[in-house]
Amino acid sequence: MDILLISLAAFFVLLGIAGSFLPLIPGPLTGWTGILLLSLAPSITIQNQFLILSFCIALGIFILDNIIPVLGVKKFGGGKASIIGSSIGLLIGVLFLGPFGLLIGPFSGAFIGELIVNFNDKRGALKAAYGALIGFFTGIFLKLIVGVAFAFFFIRTLWNFWFD
């Protein structure tokens, strides 16, 4: 039973790190699911306080990840059209360009979205696109930090279990 839960936990922790970059996988919550599965292994002991605290952090980052790109677009003068365009561009970019679409998708989507509303303001559309890109990368960075922290905790817990 331990091997199965530890293996599933490892899968979810790794998927959580991948979710830092992949838009359809909620990285922090997926990584936390791995920690929860690890805690269910009969031989592993993880304090409930840690599970609650780490869940709150994962949920907070998940919520922030949806707010930060919007704030980036607004900070650089964009509106709803650039926010929607950024989201659509991200999905289309990843589908057709793979990892390279992570860069081009949100930027071009925000740019096109803002141009649809304000066709004459190319400079404003470019600023909104930069804001979307900065917000998107900030979200990736935060998710990656949490994913790596969960992976570190996972490895440290297994290390302590096997060598103590």
C-alpha cells in the first residue's frame, strides 16, 4: 500500500511542477494532492497543521494566478479585451506552438484583443500585451516556487522515512 501511495504522490508532485507551465493543470493544487496522498501512506507521518497550511498556500497561489495577469494588463493600460485575448491566445498558442506558444500566445492575444477595441492605439495595445506577458510570467514563477517546495518536502519526507 505504501509503494502505491508513494508512487501516486510522486506522480502528482511532478504533475504539479508541470502545471506551473501548462495552463490546464492547476499546479499548486495538484502538487498538494501529491503531499496529501503521501500523508495517507500508513508508514509516513505528516502533521495535519502542515497539510492545512500547505493547502492554504496552494489555494492562495491558484487564486493569485488568475488575478495577476489581469492586474498586469490593467497596470499597463489594457482592458477586458486584452485580458480575454491573452487567455485565448494562451490556449491557442499552447495548442499549436507547444511550449513556444507560452510566450507568443498571451502576448499576441492581448495585443490583438486590445487592437479590436482600440484599432488606432497600437502603442496602448503593445503596452497591454507586455502587461499580460509580465503577469503571466509572474504567475508561472509563483507556481514553480510552490511546486518545487512541495517536491523538496516530498523528497525530504521520504529521505527521513528511509534513512531514520
